[in-house]
Amino acid sequence: MPFEYTPDEEIAIHRVGAIRQMCAPFSSHENGLPEWVKNSAAAYLRERRPPQERVIVILFTNKRGSAPATINCLDFVGMTSQTIEQDFKVWADPDAAIRQARPGIRIGELGGHGNGGKCYMTQMFEGHALLRTVRNGLGCTYGVSGREVSFGYVPDPKRGKDCPVEDVTADIERVMRSVRADLSSMPKVVAAVVRSATGFTFVQGGGPRDYNGRIPVASLVSSLLGHPQMVTPLQTCQVYVVVDGHVFNDGAPLSLPQIDPMEGFEEPRVIPIPDTLRDPGSDQQISTTRNSTLPIGQLRVFTSEKSMRLGRGGKRQWRHTVTYHTDASGTIGRKPMTSLDVDSTYKDYMYCRCHLEALDEFQTNERGELALSALTRAVDAWISSEVRRFCEELEVRERRRIRQEDRNELSRINDWLDRWKNQFMQDVMQGLFGQGEGRGKSEPTPLPSGTPASIQVSTSHARAGVGVCLKPSIKFFDSDGQRIRPVPYRWVSEDNNVAMVDEDLMLVQTFAFGHTTICAETLDGRLRSHAVPLEVVRVLGVRVAPHQLEMPAGTRRRLEALCRLPDDEEVSDVHLTWIEGNPSVARVSSSGLVYAFTPGETEVTAMDDCCRSDVPATITVTPSEGAGAGAGSRAGRGFPRILISEVDRAPNEDKPAVFRADDPPVYQRVQDFDNNVWWINLASPFARLYRGYGVKSDAWRIYHVERVIDIIVQIALMHGPDTDEDRDSTTWIQRSLEIEADIRAKAIESLAHFIRSGELDD
């Protein structure tokens, strides 16, 4: 029996509330400004303008006197009042970008929902946002007051709509002068297009939020270059930047950071998407073509010569994604490659483009991950399987390429790690155990097992710079509030574009300015911790205090990084990256704690990817009290030489040592004890496996580091100060586990850059 009802004549909706909700993804300049540039690129594509005429100018002005800072975007197409009223002013119109296109034109990548540019105008400017546009000899000025959502003609329809414009070039020069730009100082390409223009659109935002009158142009442009919405505009248009009337980037147009492909895989791998795929959720076969009514899709897998997961500054991370596209709407979504069900580290060297028309209905407003459905589950599972297959092929290829140069590289890495180990162990012996620390303290009881009822997560800082790493901590409690042993869990970030937890390194990595939260949940999804807020802030200046520090060898002192934020507030609670000039004199931890090693002088600097301390702190290390034979005797026991079997020779031996597969992964023979030598056994099954990936691979690098840390742990447990104390077996086992955990945490912190990049510093 058919269902009968009388529908309401109008759909009731809270207009302002709905607009605010859909605009949330564009509440930053990093996500909003690309929408303006994308709209300009779409205008050129609709008009079929030749490449030499597709010029876009982004103009920034900083606050000067009573004149507020502004962000502006200029193209040379223009809109009519009809376009403004039928397309621009209508919220959530998916056809807005294509309605005015000439026959046969597909907007593709530049399509959208008709929200992004307007959302940016209404969200991120305190004063006003407007567009001045000229087309067919008539000009319009249309805008909105700061933080409002209702647009209108400026100052009213009579004076702001369809006003005659006799000289388009003069009108362009007039708006350029309003933002301190002059045609004579523009690049020749821009000047030529201005003089021949028959129309233009100038979009302006006055009083940009979060900047306090001064725009961090370098960091904002850097984020633009990595933003997914900028890929097509930068490929199809010439985008110039002007700051207070001066051309940026030496007058050259912006360009995408180049991603060099792997040797032998210069072209993407193109894989047709099968007509049906299995949905892992329901185990049903799902059509990818709506039962053959839509065309077959394809997956294109691109390779990168360098890891995209941990590229410095985030430029590669932004593109380390699977992006989804349709002819109807262009880019409809994206998800990180790290979320694919692929274990191989080779996925860190790939990015994908999935083109499938049937996915169009599952796009979301922010063009992030597609809405969950049987089809999206099936497609993502299939993409994972294809990427996994490609990774396996690369792993086989890499195994075949192991040559003598790999042996040389292996020795080079091991020599560097051996030198690092000596410096690190001073930290371990003097910092972890040192200066009597740990003696006489009551020992904690071993954590019991149990069923977790709550999870407690914390981070050392609630604010961090961009491009830095910090370590979260986690504790599990039962229903009685007693702390228990952890159970398997995963980390979750509310916005992976801002920051995410690297599951391998167990470090929070920040990528872009903004807010996110970090939490942990059990693998079965039944229990989740509270959300810990994290803000990635713009740091405009860094000052390290104290500026000069004198400390005896073997001691520790903390430095502070005082950060100047956009509101001119100077704070000390922003997590940054710390580096030292001479690690043999002193090393600095991620929290600014300085460990003094040997007498001498070094400098310490605090920084993130956008800013660093102008003046480093000077650290002077003086001889420690009682530093003599007695002090050296203890240290001498803990500084062996680490060698590689099948590569290195032991003292007084004429050929490399060779061990069996059933010998320990790290090994010390009887004769090695007197020579103070430890071995990493290449015959160990896991060593063979990871070496097969290549000694420059992430897999081998992590394995190599873990074996070096194993040796340090064994030395610390055999020779550390705690060996002098009497303890029962249970207490000693618990203390040993704590020591091992602390050593591993400190070692990973110290080696984070090497693990991520493979670069050997001085």
C-alpha cells in the first residue's frame, strides 16, 4: 500500500547555522585562500582561455596606520550581475562552477559545491570581504561584512550593480593601487594581460583573522604549494604573488614542488577498476558502474623517489594521499595513504588517483574522506590490494639490487650509529641513572593485567609549532581506578591534516596550522580515551633563555623557548624542535633539556619549519668534579664497538665474522668480551628479511636501530648503577623493564630524524 502524506511547502532550516556548519572546513587561511585561486582557474577554463592568458595574482598587504591588512585574488575574466545572482550568491550549489561553461567544457578538478570561496569570505575576515568584477562593460561590487553570511551589493544595488565601465585597464589599475600595487612593478606577463583585459574579478578580504595585521606570507605560500586544491590551478595557470606592492618569489610564478618518481617507474601505473568489487563489510559484490550505466574507472599509482610520509615542511605529505575524482564534480575527496591496509613501507613512496564516476554521490562538503558506504568500502579495499601488490613487486626488485655498494652503505650507517651510541650512552649513564638519581627511591609494583575501563592520554604540550614531533603518553585503568597493563590500541587524530600520530615512531607529527585532538582507542573500538586538544600555532619569533649557560660535564639543565605569536604574546609553552651544534659537547632533548658531556662549547637552537631562534643559546661545558680515572673506568665498560657480521672484521681477525641463523640477533662471543665488541648478526632471519628491502630502506633502518638499542640496553643492565643494589627477583625484573623502556624512548627521540629521513648528521 503506497505511503500518503502532504509535504510541507518549504523545508525549514536555520540558515545561518547551516552555513556556519558547512563552512567549518574553511576556517583557516590555509584552506580558504586556495578556494579563491581555484575559482579563478575555473573561470579561465570555462572561457577556454589559452595558457598564456591564464594569469592569477594573489596580493597581500600588511596593516599600515589605520589601513587594515588585506588578502586579495585577481583574475582577468569577470562576472556579470546575472552570474552573481544565479550562481555566486547561492549556497551549496554543485552546478555553480559549470553552469556558465561553454559547450563541451568540463570543469573536472575545479568543480565544487559552491561553498568554499564564500565560506572563506564569511569566516576569516574581521572587516569585510568583497568582490569587484567587470564584464561586458558593466561593473559590480558585491560583498559581506566581517563574520556575517548575508551578501549584498556595495553600497547598494543602485551604485554597486551594473555600473558602466569605459576603461577596464584603468579600473584594474585602480583596484591594484588600493592594495599598494602598481602596474609598472608587475611581471611583464601580468602587465600584458592587464592591458588587453576586457574583464576582471578582484576578491578582497579585509582584516584577516589570526594575523594581527601582519601576514606571514612565506609560511602561507608554503602551505598553498602543498594544498590539494592548488594542484590543478598551479598546473594550468600562472599564479603570481605580490606583497605590499613588491613581487614575491623574484617575480616568478608559483610552481608545485616537484615529486621525482622512482627510477624505472617514471610513468604512473594505470589499473582499470573491475566492474564489480567485494564489499569487505557485507561480503557482497558491488557494482562500480551502476550496472554498466557508468564508465569503467581507473586507478593511477604514482611513485616518489623520496618518502612522502615524512617530507620536511609537509609539502609531500599533502600529496601523500589517494584522491578521488569524477568528471561530474572533479576532486571529490581524499584519504591518507597511511590509512590503506598495506604493511610495506613502500607505500610511503606512492600516491594514487582514483577516477570513478559512481563515487560522485559519496563526496562530502570538505572533500575529505568519502562517505561510508558499501561501494566506498569495496573501492578502498581494492585500492589497498593493488598498492600491496605494487609494493611486493618493488620489494622483490630491491632484493635483486643488493650489491657491494650496499655493504659499503651498511658500514657507513653502522659507523655513524656506533659514534652516536657513544654520545647517547653518556646521556644514559649520567642522565637516566646519573648523579645518584634512582637510589633510595621506593620502587613501583608491577602493573597487573585486567580489563580496561578507561584510558588516560596526555601530551607534554597543548601547543606546538608546525613540522615538529612530540611524544604522547598513555595509561590504562580498570573499573576500580587501578592502573593496569596496556591492551592493544590505536591512535586517532581528529584532523590528520593538522597533526597525526605516527604508529611506528609513536610520535605526534604536526603538519599545518590549526586545531585537532588526539585520543587513543582499543583495537576493537569499544573503549576510547578523552580527547587531548592540540593547537599548531604560527610562531613569528623564537628567543632561547637563558642566552648563555655554563654547566659541569655530566649534569643537566633546562632551556626555555619563548615564542612570539601573531597577537604579539610571548609564551613558553609551545613545543619546538631543538638542535645542538656539537653533540659531542652537549645534547638537547625534545623538551629543551641539555645534557652536558665533555668540556667545550656548543650552541643550541629552537625552531619549527617556519621559524627559528635568531640568536642560539651558548652552552659552555666545564670539567665535572672528580672526573678522573675512577669516572672513566665505569664509562669505559659501557662503550664497546658495534660491528656487522659478514661485513666487519674483529680485532686480530683477518676476515669478516660469519654467524649462524640460530645465533642471537645481537651477539658477543667469548673472545669479543675482552675486545669490548658486540655484533649485529646478518644471518639472523629477520636481518636477512629486512636487509632484502635494501640497506637504505625504512625497514632496514628501523631494524638496525633496534639492534643497536638492544646492545645499549644490555650494557646498561649489566653495568648501570642499579647493579650495585640488592633487590628481589620480581623487583629487579620490574626495574629492568622500566630501564629498558626509558632507554628505548630516549633513543627513539634522539634518532627520530635519522629514522624518518635516513640522513646522517655530523
